[in-house]
Amino acid sequence: MMHLDKRTVWGIAYVIMAAASFATLDTATKFVSGEVTFAVVMWFRFGFQILTTGVWLKQQQGSIALTSNAKGLQIYRGILLTLSSALAFFSLKLIPVADFTSIMMLTPLLMTVVAAIAMAEKVSPLRWFFVLLGFVGALVVIRPGHDEFTWGSLLPLLLVVTSTGFQLLTYRLAKLDDAVTTHWYTGWIGFVLATCALPFVIQSSGQAWVDAAMSGWNVIGWLVLIAVFATLGHGLLILGYARAPVAVLTPYLYAQIPFAVFGGWLVFAHKLDSWAALGIGIIAASGVLGTWVAARERHTDLRVILDN
């Protein structure tokens, strides 16, 4: 039985709490997607992120002036996160939270493909099998040819691609800038892009965005919920990865699926049919087992190197 030190246990706990935060974020996003536009949601979300990060920096460092060693990559990362947020917003308008979350869990599997092609990482046949199995699970969830299938339900697959790029840039920037700097830059880039989009929202809708946002205190509450849990989720994830290796923590990210199932049932009365449950189970199993196999293979390779 594997022994886990206290630091690793806390890392796992932070990741599970982050998964719950992201599931809450997705549930709240789906709720407001029928009430307000994407630009309004992103303006609240990123505005809250830079506000809280700025307050923290002021208290801890006495200044909010941060410099980056890779401003170009920071800009690309912020654009990718904003694009991913847009795809998530419109995807959640079309499909249940649990289905959306399960498809998003393909991101670690796609990163395996990218690592094999672009980074020449050795991927065993067993890991390729789990990658293929995960995408089969996604097809079971989406079910092309089914009576309820719409082309819009393929949006989450495009989101997996942009999210993979975002994650790869995150890993790259982790070696160049500290986490707070990256969080600060991403918040500002998202906020600026959302602010630039607001005039077009006003023009296309024929009314000020604030009128939509103020349509009810209920909507305002959900917007605040989105801002809080988006910021909280990313913060908890940073704390988790600071305490334990990625290979150890990745399987626990799949805890987001049961949280999403619960949120969809609680808020929207969504119930999984047998096919959706099967597809979600396939994706979760392929992701967890694929991560476990990768960790075992890396450990074995290290032992061979040390023995030689």
C-alpha cells in the first residue's frame, strides 16, 4: 500500500476542492447562459480575479506591479483561456453539465497525444489504448446520429483542443514566471478582451449590458458565484500542484465528474441516461488508468536509468 506524506495528502485535498469549485462554476455558467451574454459573464469573472489578486499582492508585497519573463506567452495564455471560456459558455447552453465535464476530461488524454507527436515522448501501446478508449467514451456521450444530437454538441471537443494548448502554456510558464504573476496577467488579458467585447454586445442586443446583468438579484448572485469559484478553483489547483507531483494529482481531477452530476441534478434536474452514464464511466476510467500507467512507466524508466 502506497504511503502518502502529509504534504501529498494536502495536495490531493486541494485538487478535490478545486474539482468541486470547477463543477460549481460550470453549473452556475449554464444557469446564467440563458440570462446574460458571454461578455458580461467574463467581465465579472476576470474583473473579480484581478481585484482579488491585486488586493492580495498589495497586502503581501506592498505593490501590484509585476513583470513577466515571457509576456508573449502570457498574452497567448490569456487569449486561450478567454477562448476556452467562450467555448465552455456556449457548450453549456447546449448540453448537461455532467456531459460537458466528462468530455472536458479528455484534455489529459489529448496532452498525451501532443507529447508523443510534438515532444517525442515515448507512449506505450497500453497508454495509446486508453487514449483511444477515452475518445470512444466521448462519442458514446455525444452519440452522433442520435435523435437529440446537434452539431453544437461538438463544441466541447473543440474546447478540449484549446484547453490542451492552455495547459501546455501553463506548464511552460511555470518554469519562467511564478504562479501569482501568471494569474495576474491572465486576469487582466481576459478582462480587457471582455471589456472590448461589451460595445458589440450593446450594439447587437439593442440595450446596455448592465440592463441584462441587473435583470434580477438572482442573476447577480450567480454571476458572483461564477467569479468566486473560477478564482477559487484555479487558486486551489495552484496550491495542490505546489505540494504533489502532477502524476499523483491528475486522477483526482476526475472527481469533478460526480460533482458535476450532482450539480446538474440539483439545479436542472438532469438525470443521466444509461448511454451517458456509460460514456462518462469510460472517459473517467481511461483517464485514471492512463495516468496510473504513465506514472508506473516513468518510475520503471527511472529505475532502469539508475541501475545502469
